[in-house]
Amino acid sequence: MELALQRIDRTRLLLPALLCLVLLIYIPDGLLLWHDWMNVEEFSHGPLMLVVALYLLWARRPLLQSHDRRGNWAGLVFCILAAAAYALAIKAGIINVRHISLLLMILGLFVVFGGVTYGRYVLPSLVLLPFVVPPPAFLNANLTYGLQLLSTDMSVGLLRFAGLSVFQDGNIIDMGTIKLAVVEACAGLRYLYPMIGLGVLLAMLFDMPLWKRGLFVLLAAVVSVIMNSVRIFLTGAFAEWTDTAVSDGFFHLFEGWVFFLFSFAVMLAICYLTLTKREKATIGGGVLKVSVPEEQREEKPLRLGPVIGAMLLCIVLVPSILALRNIPPEIPERRAFNSFPLKINDMIAEEDVLPGVEQTILNMSDYFLGHYRDGNVPPVTLFIGYYEQQSAGSTPHSPRVCIPSGGWKIEDLSEITITDGERQVPVNRVLVTHGEDRLLVYYWFKQRGKYIANEYIAKFNLLWGGLSSARTDGALIRLTMPIETTMSEVLADRELTGFAQELFKVLPAYVPD
């Protein structure tokens, strides 16, 4: 009996050994995450969450005194899924999936060695950490543009309610004496991400139902958006009533910090009011309250099958990941856009240049912007943004979220097909208006020779394509034509369709198949 217990104890020592091995594999990804925590304000609360997660592990350590046999094989499945997701994320260049796969791998290893009991031990700490992992760049961009417009709309409504004269043009708030631009930094993500993380932490401090924990997280998100709009409103109001300088510099920064603390206090008060008297009495308990049922206190022999499987997986994972990281990205040969044809469909182009700020935000490898003109029809503006490697921060931004931020309103959005020889190309058709002005917009994505209309399908194609190719290149192609008062939509569609069909003939040389 004593020999058996010694054998079991030695087997359990494999858990910290495998955890150390896994953490060594993930060191490069951890350094990338730390860089984001130190340099991206939206995730500057990351070190705090890491400290809290480590404290939760320490506070819940009594659960390590016992383990059970429930879910051991499920833990091995978690490990396999984590390894597959990590390998795929390396090939596709999606950094945040690597971070999430680490959390899943840790959970899987604990469940393999200790069943549900060990899973209970580590899960609360792992739940905190995804809220400090930057989301995919395209989701972050969509959320940024959406929150920019929402914050602008709400702050303009508050300014008008206060009796101030204000004109809104997209994300620009024109108050006559001053114009406020609700830029990306004012979108509210610097409030939203930390507030949601703190909302999750707050939900763990009380003993309450799971649905109420979810309510705390939802309230944190709602309060952050509302308070960010109030902050923009006060910036505009003070600028109107006092001095325009208050909207810049130290006051703007100080106001942001004060409002974040005030927002957290408001969220804390609202959440506390939703608690029952019994739930309020459990403050400081929640996940910190640890109990092991009597029937689980007696340790049972480990299942060696899942343990051996986890060992083999980790041993194979090390050389596999090293090999994947050393595979050079496949960047296809192409012509640079400085030689792009300036005559398409009998229309002559006037080249243009994007502002430096937009070039920085889009972070493209190469781009073309030109206005093709013909005396008989309105000009067609062609924009092509090319990315030789799509990764975090280098990915096309969807026009459907960028267009409203410029003050344009989407009147109609549908998917059509345009013939390219024998191929049917899916294209997004967007009709937008700004006062009496109207624009017809066609846009689509091209990745590894495949034409895609939906941006989410494009991202899935990028991820799935990583299984069979080292290419992650892609491009956004957008055509824009103003619709004059004497011009019908049918004629505008005909002109853009004809232009697109001619464009398909020259595009492969610059955006490779």
C-alpha cells in the first residue's frame, strides 16, 4: 500500500514538470502579451489581473489536497485541442489564439492529473485572464468604430439636452467655436476592457448564481459605455462654457483617469444594489470559499492512460512548435502598386495619397488609391489595401464599420455577384448617403486567389488556410462612385460592374492568385 502511494505521489510530480515545459514553449507569446500590457492602454490592467489570478491559486490551494478520477480523459481532449489551436494560430499569425490556447492547455493538464477537483482549483484564475488578452485585430477595429459612433451619438444627445448648439458629422462634434473629434482613443475601449475585467473579478467576490455573475459583467460593459459618453459630453460642455484648452493636454488625461475611477464606483454601486441581503453577507467569499466534499477527500489512484497521453503530447509539442516557428512565411511575388495601370475601362486615373494617420492605422504593406475619370460619368475611386502577412494589427478594416464614422449613413447593404470570365465573384454592394449626397460602394476581399465578400468568412478562411499553406497575404478592394441627382442607381451599378470586370483582368499581377 505504501509503495503504491509513493508511486502515485511520484506520478503527480509530473504535473508541475509538464506545466514548466508548457510555459517554456509559450515564453515568446508571453513576452508579446507583456508588451501589449505595457504599451496598449486598453490592457494596462493586465499585470493587476495576473497578480489576482496568482492570489486565487494560492487562496484555493486546499483543493490540491485531494483529486478525483472524474474528467481525466476530458482533460486530455482539452490538451489536444489547445495544441491544435496553438499550431494553427502560429501558421495563421493570430496571436490572441495562442494566448487562449495556453489557458486551455493549463486547464487540461490540471484535469488530467486531478479530475474535476483540480479543474475547480485552477478555473477561476483562468477565467480572469482572457479579459486581458487583446482580441483579434479585425474584431478590435470593428468594436472601436462601433463604439466611436455610439459614444459620439450619446454625447451629442447630452449636449443638445443641455441646451448647447451642436452639429454632428460622423465622429466629429462641431460646436461652432470648437470641433471635437472622437478619435479611436476616445472610443471607450480604455474603459470597456478594464471595466469588464473588474466586473468579472467583482462577480467572484460574492456567493451568488451564475446568471447574476453574468449580469455583473454586462453591467460593467453598459456602465463603461455610458460613462465614456458622459466624459465626452463634459469635455465639450466645459470647452463651450470655459476655455477650449480644457479639451486637450493634462485636463483631458486627468479627466479620463477620474472618470474611470468614478465609473468603477458607479458600477460597484449598481452591482451591489442587485444583491440580496444573503448575497451581500458573502462578500469576500465567492470563489475564495473552498470546500472539498467528504467523499472526495480520499485520494484515488490516477488513471495512467490520460497521464501518459498528456506526457506524449507535450513531448511531441516541443519539436513541433519549434519547427512551425521556423517555417518562413510564404510571400508570393507580385508587382508593386507604383506600376498599377492608370487606365481601366477607358477611364484615366488621378493618383491620390492616404493621410499618414490612416496609413499608420491600416498598417498596410502596399496600397493604391486613384480616382478614375471620364467626362461622361462621375469618377470611380479605387482603393486596394494589400497585406503580405495578415497578423495582429495588420489586417483589412471592414468598410461597413468605417463608413459611418465619416458621417455617412448606410441606406442599403447587400451581397451581389459579378462575373469574372467563368467565375462568379461575391461583392458587397453598399448605398450610403450624407445629406443629399449619395455614394455607391462595392468592396470585397481577396485571399490566396479566393474572392470573399463577408469579412468574418475571410478571417475563417485565413485560419483554415493555415493548415495547408504558409501564406497569409490578402487585400481589400473597394470601388466608390458618387450618384448624381440626374443619375439612376441602375446606371451607377452598370458603371461599377463594368469597371470591376476590367479590374479583375489586371488584379492578379498585384494581388496574387
